[in-house]
Amino acid sequence: MDIAGEVWSEELVCNIKGLAYVFAERRCVMWLPEANCTDMSGAIRLAKRIDPKVKQIQTLSDNEMDTCYILEKGKWRAIMPNERAWYMAQDAIAAARSDPLPPNGQP
């Protein structure tokens, strides 16, 4: 998704271009400009205001998959793209979706 423009978010402590929520998957996706990353607790607070039962938050920086926050056993954890668990999480997301993630990682 190509989104023009960005705004500063005090809560996320970064710029953000867009946000989407997939209620059936309890998944929030945040599009950030290049070289931006969210504050984990801010991203969780924002996603919980949309849906208190959110289970996953994906961030994309410059349309590339970046940090993924996952709720596991009642605790949030961050998974970075270079971690093996990140790739496993992406496989699980693709398997749960009726239409798999495109190769460029856009939801």
C-alpha cells in the first residue's frame, strides 16, 4: 500500500502514514515512513483502543515488514525481522488468511 503523507504520533513516538485493523484476525497493521519504528507500549495502547482483544500488531517501515508485536500467554513480545520466530509468525499469519500476504509483505 502506498500512502502519501505522514503525521507525528506522540503515543507511537514516531511518524505514521496509515493504520488498518483486521477484526477477524485481531490484527493491527501500522504503515510507517522509512527509518521510523513505534514505541511498543504506545502501539499496544493504540491497537487496544480499536479492539481490546487485539493479538498481533504488525509494523511496516517504508512498506517493508518490520517489528511484529505478538500477545503470547498474556504477555506482549516484540519479534524483529531477523529473528526465526518472526518468520514463523509470518507463516502463521499467511496460513490464517484466506488470501496470503503478497511477496512484498504488504497486508
